[in-house]
Amino acid sequence: MCTKIALFLPLKNSDTTFLIVSFNSIFLVDFLWNYPLYSHLILFSDWIKYILFSLNFNFYRGGTPRPGEISLAHHGVLFLDELPEFDRKVLEVLREPLESGHIHISRAAKQAHFPARFQLIAAMNPCPCGYLGHSNNKCRCTPDAITRYQGKISGPLLDRIDMQVLVQALPQDDLFAPHQSENSSAIQDRVEAAFQRQLLRQGKPNNLLDSKEIDLHCHADSATEHLLRSAMLKLNWSARAYHRVLKVARSIADLANSPSILPAHVAEAIQYRRALREH
């Protein structure tokens, strides 16, 4: 999944590519030749190895801060598998770069400031056994066990994850049935076209819009605004969640080549924030 998502990212210009290559070379020159440039994968099994020599996702060798996983994924994808199995203190470190696009490390002897504007993708089971909601009804987890397991992802961190999608197990009939999927190049072309619309309209991607720019470029009509307000009250959203849903809705509209945000775009964006806490 991480590799496929990386293929759909907008094409990088020469300046961005040079920045990524230069930054990765600071960590390890061989990295550039042995790994995909725009994706970085951390499995929980790998975390045992990383925890031995990493702190706050940034490597320290000889007392000198060096770029870590979140910085190596700058302008790319950072994929965390089995998210609740990571130490909660480590996950909380992600809050700063997800908001600002940078990570600041301050210690007694030295300070460091690294870029870390990445696209976070994480995977997790809905419960400890992994069968919650499955058609075979194998799940025997108690409500308290499910709450504790999902509660390993804090509210502030979850608030910064724009899209939460519940992926159901594929039925056997659908698994063996012949089907045609959309070509990856076609998806990439659609993403690139939407990205160019954003640059033409506001000079930056939707995810970088501040509150004033959101009011300017993510304006919704009265019906759409009413839908957003109702969802905010019902789902107890924060102001951050409200603005993030608006930016996701703007991106959905861009992918649909729609000049304005329609109620259908907002309704889809709302659904992307309801998966975890309701299952």
C-alpha cells in the first residue's frame, strides 16, 4: 500500500527533488540507491531495532542529532504498520511535524531543526484480535478491551489524521471474481491535475492553507455550511478537525474538477473521520 500511494503523489519539481536527495545523503548515501525516494516504511517488528538507537524518530550518533524516519520521509509517505503497538510517547512526537512540517530537537548540548512534511499513513486492527466487525463473528474482545486498544491512539493525534477508513475483509466471491481496476497511471494523472489546480488557485497545496486562506478558498454555500455545522455538533469536532474536513472536501472537489465545494464533497469528507471511534 505504501508503494502504491507513493506512485500517486504529485510529481516533484527539480528544487524539491534536489532537497530530498541532499537531505537523505546526510543520513546515508547508500539510502538513495537502495530504497524508493518518496516512501518510507516502518513495521512494528522493525521498531525493536529502531528503538535501540533512535529518539523521537530522529537518530543520534556521537551526541549529534541526525535526521530520522519522519525527516527521511520529507515530501513523501511515512507508513506505520500496527500503529497501536508503537510506544505512545513516540506516537505523540508525530503531533508537532503533522501540524508544522518540522521537528525541533532540543537537548542540553545541542539543538536541531529538521524538515518533516510527510504524508502519514498508518494501519491498525479494530481490536486486539483483529476480528471486530468481521462476518465470521470470531471476535471475543470485551468492550473495555476494544476501548483500551483503540485508546492507545490519543485524541490529539487522531485529530490530526484527516482520513480514517475502515477496510472490511473481502468476501471470497469478490476475491475470486474477475474485475478490472483503474490503471495507476490514470490515477496519478488525476492527482497531478488536481494538484495543479490547487497551485493555480492559491499557490500551494490544500493541506498548507491557514485559517484565513481556508475561508477564502474553501468557501461553502449555505446548504454545505449547514451540513458541516451539524456534523461538528454531533461528532464533537475541534476547530482543527473542522478546518481539516474543509480542506479534504476541497481536495475531493479538485479531484472531481469541481470549482466549488458541493454537499456531496463535504459528506464524503465527513465519512472519512468516523471510522475508528464508531467501531
